[in-house]
Amino acid sequence: MKTQTFVKVDGREYCVSTVELPFVHIGGGFETMVFPARNGKVTGYGELFCDRYKTASEAAVGHKATVAALEEGRLQLYTHE
């Protein structure tokens, strides 16, 4: 599984990426992360959000929920200071 969705919010672009991990991490074998982007390309790999899932179906639902929360301004993004 590898899904990417690019989202523009308040003049900024983000990539929501959900992948199957090569080995099971604490929290599951699938991961959704949000990265900064520009013109449909990731511009940095300091993640702004991360969540893990045990199954592919949970990950698919989580990906859609992350995109919706980001678009609606409800997603709390990490800051890297």
C-alpha cells in the first residue's frame, strides 16, 4: 500500500502519505504521515503528523480522515523549532 494525497490549506501545500512499513513498528504495520510540499512534490521529510495502523483497511480510513482533518483545519501539525 502506498497512497499520496496533496492538499493545499491557507496557501501551503502538504503531502499526506500512507505506506505499509517494511516491518511492524509499535502501533502497527501501516503509517500515515504529513510532509511539507510544493507543486505536487515533497519538499522535506521532517514529518508534521504521524499515525500508525494495524491493518490496510484501518490505514485507508486513517488516510482519508487525515486528509479531511487537514483540509478542515482540525489537524494539529507538529512544529520543528
